[in-house]
Amino acid sequence: MDDKIYFIKDNAQQIPVYDFIKAMDPDAPINPTHNFELLKAHRLKMYDKAEQEYIAERTINRVKAGDLEKSVLYYGWLKNELQIIAQWLSDTYPNGEKKRIKTSSAIQMEILKYER
């Protein structure tokens, strides 16, 4: 297989949208919602970054970031994840505008696996 990226035409040379976008811009802030394992790993990396920033801020403010504080941060993060998941599955954007492209059943299944 070569490294070229092909557009989809007559169901030939298909490539996942995620792979296409990442090939064009490796730093693109896109969630791999098409694959549960990739999505979980990606979102946990985001949490790890948020936790490190939280600990750094508390250290600067000379406040301990113990297990209780980290648990509260994680609880808030998980609560926010549920809101994000609901938005991914919604037919409308947060501003109320209807989405032009419906999330496919296959992607919905991967998102629901992540939610569990």
C-alpha cells in the first residue's frame, strides 16, 4: 500500500475521514470517534494534560493536590465527557443549528462503547 491519500469515488480507495485529516495535519484537534480504542486513549491523554495543569496550578498556589482534589477533578471531567458525548450524538450543534451530516450508525456505536 502506498502513502498517497485518495478521495472516495464509487466506493474505491476509501480512507477514514480521521486518517485523511491527520495525514493533512497531524496536529489537527479531531477526536477519533470512529474507533473506541483510539477515542479512549485520545481522551485519556487530554485528561492527563488537564490533570498535570491542575497540579501545576495548585503547586504554584502552594495548595496540595491530594487524592480528594484529584478525584473531584476527575469527577468533573467525566461529567463534562458525558455532555461532549451527548453533543457528538445530537442532531444539532450547541447553538441550535441542525447538523448537515448525520453521525453514522457505525460511529454512533463506537461513541456509545466509549460512553460505557
